[in-house]
Amino acid sequence: MPPLSAIAFLGLAALTLGSAGIVAFSKNIIYSSLALLGTFTGIAGLYITLSADFLAATQILVYVGGTLTLILFAVMLTSRIEDMKVSNPRAGLPAAFGLVTLVLLVLGKVATSTPWPSEAKPAMPSTAKLGHAFLTEYLLPFELGSIVLLSAMVGAVVLARRAVKRAWEKG
Amino acid sequence: MEIGLVHYLSVGAVLFGLGLLTVMTRKNAVGILLGVELILNAAALNFVAFEHFVAGGVSGQVFTVFIIVLAASEAAIALAIVLQVFRNYRSIMADRLTSLKG
């Protein structure tokens, strides 16, 4: 019987890649978007096996709670009901397959032939260390990240709103 | 069976490949964005795997937090743009948006 961590890894990897396959190959954009839920959850589980517990919670909160909801809103607002059957068409599949196979071959060669100085470490909670890093060494990038989020939020509101002309506005 | 760095790298590589395939073959603009999300997640997974097995410390997780921040802002902006494109063209299929073609 293989150890529990191996079973957990294999299950999570299967969930992640299986859902990603649905995202890549489903003909219905709603199925594609909902399959992204499985990918995000699987990645969050993989983060836990890599002792990144805070990232797992963030992944669920931001991706599943925020980004996925946003994507579903966009799908519902932009797909017309009558062409829902093939709402996610494809083009140029053979060429893309060739290129992706090439990329995967190169990546696999690099990943397997490089002697990474890797060692298995026990899984330890890392949230306290991460918080400490954010408030000391990475303080400036952290603040810049919040500015990026604020400006993205304002920009999204400005872009997505419907321009309403008041009666007194000309042109 | 010992789960090591190479296993996580393979998951990341296949996830990246599927994302690349999605970006290259989809016509629906939202579908293309889904592919971008897959690629970003694959990169973040690689950061955390390298941090756990090779580098130590928390710098890999810090970078992953920034990836999540950028992915969230990218999704918000891109979906707002998609919404405006749909209002103007009544379609978000990338091969029908040819107004800029000379």
C-alpha cells in the first residue's frame, strides 16, 4: 500500500488535470468555466501538500470566490442563449497540438535532466513566516500590490459601466 | 513511491500545456481567459514546488501571492473589456472582431 501522501498527491493531480482537460476541450463555455472550479480546488490541495496552507486558503477565497464568480458573470452576460450548444468553438487544433507537444517535450527534458538539489522536507505550517516576510522584506511590493488591485478595481468599474448621458450633457 | 519535485513539475507542465492549448484554439474570448488562468496557476504551482523542495524560506509563496493578485486584477479588467466588446459587436468570438483589419 503506497503512503497516504502519495495517494493524496495522485488524487489531487488527477482532479487538477482532469478538470483542466474539460476546460481545454469542452464545447460548452459554461462547462469549461465550471470545470475551472476543480482545477482551482486541486491546486489548493497541492499547495497544502507543499506546506503552503495560507496560499491554499487564498486560492479558494480569491479564485473560487472571486475570479470564478466573475468569469461566470461574464459568461452569462455575453453568451447568447440560441448558440449555447457550441458556445466555445475551436480552431487550428492540429497546429496547436503540435506546438504544445513540442513545448511539453522541452519542459519534460529540462525537468528530468536537471539535477535539482531537492530534498523532501516535512510539511510545516508556513503562514507566520509568510506574514513576517510580507511586513519586513517584501513590504514595498506588498503595498504596490494593493495599489494595483485598487487601480484594477477602478479601471474595471470605469470600463464595464454603461455610459449614461444626462439631459444636460452634450454630444 | 516517493512524491518528489519532478512529480509536481510534471503536473505544472501538463497544466501549462493545457492552458496553452486553450489559449491557442479557443475562439470565445472568455474561453481564452480560462486558458490564461490555467497558465498562471501552473506557474504558481511551480513556484511553490521549487520553494518547498529546493529553495526553502517563503519567497516562492510571496511570488505566488503576487501571481494571485495579478491574476485577479487581470481577470477583472479583461472581463470588463469583454463585456464592452460584446455590447459593441454582439459577439465575443475572436475571429469575428475584425474591425481593425486593413
